[in-house]
Amino acid sequence: MTMFELEFMQRALIAGLLTGLSAPAIGTYLVQRRLSLMGDGIGHIAITGVALGLLTGTAPVLTAVLVAIAGATAIELVRARGKASGDVALALLFYGGIAGGVLLIGLAGQGAATLNTYLFGSLTTVSPSDLYVVVGLAVAVLVVAIGLGPQLFAVCQDEEFARVTGLRVQLLNLLIAVMAAVTVTVAMRTVGLLLVSALMVVPVATAQQFTRSFRSTFMTACALGVTACVAGIVTSYHANVAPGATIVVLALAGFVVAAIAGTLLRRRRGVLAPLQDEEPEIGVPAPVPHVVSTAHQHAHDPKCGHPAVEHGDHVDYVHDGHLHAAHGDHWDEH
Amino acid sequence: MTPSQPAEPAVQVTDLSVDLGGRLVLRGVDLQIRPGEVVAVLGTNGSGKSTLVRTIVGLLPAARGDVKVFGTPVRRFRQWNRIGYVPQRITAAGGVPATVAEVVSSGLLSKRRLFRPLKAAERAAIDEALEIVDMAAQRKDAVAELSGGQQQRVLIARALVSDPELLILDEPTAGVDLASQSIFAGAIRERVARGTTVVMVSHDLGPMDALIDRSVILRRGRVVYDGPPHASQTHAHVHPHGSMQDEPGWLS
């Protein structure tokens, strides 16, 4: 295995492993809150951060994390104030981020090639100092995502209830936004800024095909994320393609397979176990027993002489002041 | 009604007005709820009853007047484990699957410290709360797959799990089948017997009406009746038309 003897590949793999773990970990909370596209918005903002780093000659990872955190905080505050809805806030920052980034990169005199390594990931560009930052940030994200799991779950599941439980909802929401921003920066080198959101959302969607609990969804998504990242990095090394695209295509392929398998499984389970009749029927009036006309020898027909009366879906015959209706082999009083 | 009540009121609302987006939804509401009382807040849609309980638990700010919970202004209130809240919800499900037990465990967060796993006693409390609403067999099921009535029962269990002194329910019976309604009428009855204070918002009490010992009727953001449950209103909803003031006994 010559591939893993290369130092830059070792670094890429460590970065990939951590990305694969932390992106779905925070992604599970974003999906729970129905903010799947938040990672995308932050990724776009981080482009401005990278460009700022290149322009000023500081480490792009550092400036990207700072700008991404600022952007994520802005998204969260706009959302919480309720002035613009969450998706409008995201859209505003999407475009601002990407336009600002391209503008600043141009000012820095860097071409599209430099930008591409950040947009779609690049294995060779993970420097040793980058790696330390990436490891530190990813570990912090994982500690918060797992350690504060119950609190974050409650906030994402039912914000109002969480507030009445005494949780500091705004702080926890902000924490999720900041963690998402940090994850985006961690994933910048492996998946790239434009595709990082896919790694936050796709493994969660895949895991959901088979899971019932939040906990198992969380863990399955992380396992899937790691698998997709490592497999994607190895493939992109051999095929010499952008790692980000490879990772995301693999993750999506996994989703398609899981969605088909999940549908078949559920259909089969549904056939085997029909819905239980678990709700006792209370307050449903019993059907009124019908009154059979006793000893009715006469058979009515349109020509029998008794006046025919339309009655809903059938015809009644007026017979001695009451109505008769055909029912099987006898006549009912209507 | 009795001015010399020794215990401090569970809820004390004084001259409360609430403004939602420039519209006065509550106007000068006064309400005092003593420990152990079971109060129904009744009224039509838009009468401000949900707004009233949401302000009591601190989800909405007061434009004027103040709200005290257990003697503390709600803005500074921190003993949230004394309150069990059931928000008005159509579903208990989020974007990711979650089991019944997971949702109910959120109700324990007012007591849990950060970075600590669930204790055995807390697990037992979850099972007990699910037992009360007759959902113990479904504890590992995904909430999204349950019926509306069962999901509402899960939300009740989430409020009961911390063993609160004050239970606030916002439309707990809306869209819930009769079987579920009678199950949690039983759950509430059991809490009431233990001295829990209950505030319930509803426009149709259903099987709960036997539990109520006081009803407060809101109309256009004002309290129009506050007193013992009235025969004509306990079983029925309040109708939007017809002036209540004209009826004898409506205004105390």
C-alpha cells in the first residue's frame, strides 16, 4: 500500500475521517430542525472567509472559520428575530457569501484554480498546520454534539417546550450554528465548501431509512459519513478526481440503495404486520337493527300497484301507510 | 375569591396586556390561580386563551402588567422543574425519527445536568410517565408513526415525567380521539388527587369537564367569566354569538 505511505494522503485520510464523523453529527440536528440547507449557506459564506485569508496572507482555514461563525450567528439571529423567515435569511447570506468571495479572490490576484481547491476539496493541500486546526475543531464539535445531545435534541425537537423546561434555547441554537460553521471549515479541505452540506444531510437521510430513534440515526449517519469519506478519498486518489465530488456521489449512491431497500423492507413488514386495531371504538353508534316486515307475502315490483318512493339508493313501496324495502329474501319496514 | 389564602398563588396575572404584531390580543387580564386548583380557560378561537398561557410560561412578553409564577416574575423564574407544559401541537415528530422514550426524556432536562447520561431513576420516571398515558408498550416506537391521539399522549407524558406542581396544557384534546381523551383525563385526575395545580386551555373539554373546579372564559382578550363551572359551558364549547353577559350568573 504505497498510497498510505504518502504523508499528504495520511493527512487527507485523518481529515476525511474527522469530516465524516463531525458533518453528519451536526447534520442530524440541522435535519431535525428542518434546516438542512443551513450548511450550504454557511459554506457559501466561508468562501468569503477563504478569500479574506488569501487576500491578507493569513491562513485561509482560520479566516474561513471566523467568517463562517460570524455568518452562522447572523443566520441564527435573523431566524430567531423572526423578521425574515429562515430560508430567506439563508438565501441572503448564500449570495452575499459567494459574491464577496469571488470578488475578494480577484482582488487577491488568485485565479479560479486556487478557489477550486476550496470549493471542491483537494487532497494535496492539507498542510500539517491545517491538520492540527482541523483535528482540534472536529474533536470540539464531536464533544459538544454527543455530550450535549439531550439538550440539543430537545431544542431541535420542540423549541417552545425546551424553553419552558428552562433550557437556554437561544444559546443552544447559537451553539448549533457555530458548530455547523466549524464543521464546514473542517470539511473544506476534503469535501469542499460547495458540497459540505451534502455530507451533513445525505448520511442522515440514508440512516433514516432504517432507524426509529434519534440516537441510532445519529450513530448510523456518522458511520455512513466516515465510510463515504474514506472510500471517496481512496477512489479520488486512484482515479485522480476531486475528492469532494467523489465522496458526495458515493454518499448519494448509498442513499439510493438504502431508499430502495428501505421501501421494500417497509412494504414487506407492512404486509406481514397489518395495522393493529389499538383504539377501542367509543361513542360510535351501533347500527340500528332493521325491522323485518312480518309475514309479508306480497312481493313488490314497479307494476304491483303500490306507490314507489325513491329512498336514497333504493326504492320503497308504500303499503298500508308504511314503507317496505327489499332486503335479500324479505321486506324491511322503512 | 377567598381573599385570605395562606399559600402563595401558583399563578398571579395582574392587569396583563399582550401585543402580538401590533394587535392587542389580551387586554387587562387579572387571574389568580391557587395551588391545587383545576382551572379551564375557555373561549373561542382568537379569544386569547392560548396567548394567556403562553405568556404565563414566559414564551410571550407582556406589553403591560405582570405575570408571577410561584411568586416570582416569570422573566426571573428559574425553577422550571415545577412546571409541566404541553404546548399546542399537531405532531410530536421532527425531521429525524425519534422514539417515544426519547421525546419523553426531554421532559427531564430541567433537572439534568449537562454532559451527564440518564440515571436509572430517570429511566424509571420515563417508564412510569408512559404507563400513566398507557403508552408503555410503544416506548421504542417512532413518534411519527403514531396516531394523533397517541402523539398527544406522548406530549402529556413528557410534561408529567418531571413530576411538576403546576401543569399547563394548551388544547390537549384538540383533534384527539375519545379513547385518548379519556386516558389522559384519567392521568390528569390522578395528578389532581396528588395536589397538582392544572391550567387547561380548551374549547371543548370532553371527558375532562368532571375534573374542572373553576372556569375562566375569555372573549376578545378579556375575562368575561371567572367562577365555578357553569352547567351550560362545562360540556359544550363557548359559542361565538350570543352575549354571555345577558345570561344571569355569567358575571360575578
